[in-house]
Amino acid sequence: MSKPVKKNAIDYFIEGARSGWTIGTTSMLPNVVMAFVIIRILNVTGIMDLLGEWAGGVMSLWGLPGQALAVLLAAFMSMGGGAGMAAAMAVDGVLTPVHVTILAPAIILMGALLQYMGRCLGTSGSNPKYWGWQIGIAIFNALIAMWILRFLLLFFGDSPAAA
């Protein structure tokens, strides 16, 4: 019978680094790259400008340009995609740091709802007639969080109205 091998802090660090690398390269990186590619396609085809005009009125309720709707749609599909979309739009100058700050809680609160519908709700035996309510509550929470953050930025940050 062999003795169990004792691990030291370096062994645990290496295991964690390997696990983090695997998660980053197989899960997060593809979502972020997908977001950058989608942004580029939307910009080249002119759809991003149309989205900005079409959704501008609604998104202005949160002090955001209409193009920010693309971030929320990407976040609905994948949290990493939403973060990547926000980063790409910030790099392109479409979103300011204030806009990204307002969008951040929504990306987190409604991130990957589409994936979770299948992974969590579908496998848990949850009654499908309530799925719409569950998804709706998550989206509602995200919208409220954006208003709260916009309000807080009036006191603790740059004015969202100036963004």
C-alpha cells in the first residue's frame, strides 16, 4: 500500500493555474473572440448604426447609446460574450467607461441566461411554464441594476448624462 503524496503550496498553485488556463482557453476566450467578430461584422455591414438609431430611445432611459443593446443581447447568450462585446465597443469608442460601468451589472445578472435555460432549468425538472417568469425576473433585475448604478454615478462618478 502506497502512502498518499502530500502536496505543497506550489503543487496547488500549478493545479489551479492549469485549471484556470483550461477554463480560459476553452470557455472564456471563444466567447470573447466571438463578440469581437460579431462587432466587426455589425460595423462593416452598417447594422450597428441601424441598431443605434432603432434602440437609441429605449437605451437612453439608462443613459446609454442604442448600440449598447448589442451588449445586452450578447450577455443574454454568454456572459463572456457580453463582456467581450462591451470591451470591443469601448475600444471602438462607441461606449465610454461610464457606459460600460452601467452595463456591467446587467452583464452579470443576465449573463448566459440562454445557456442556463438548457443547463439548469432543463435538467432540474423545473416546470417549463415558469421559465419565462424566471428569465423575465433576471432581465428585470438587470434593468433595475443599471438604473441604480446610473443614479449612483451621479454622486460617485462621472455624470451618465455627460457620457
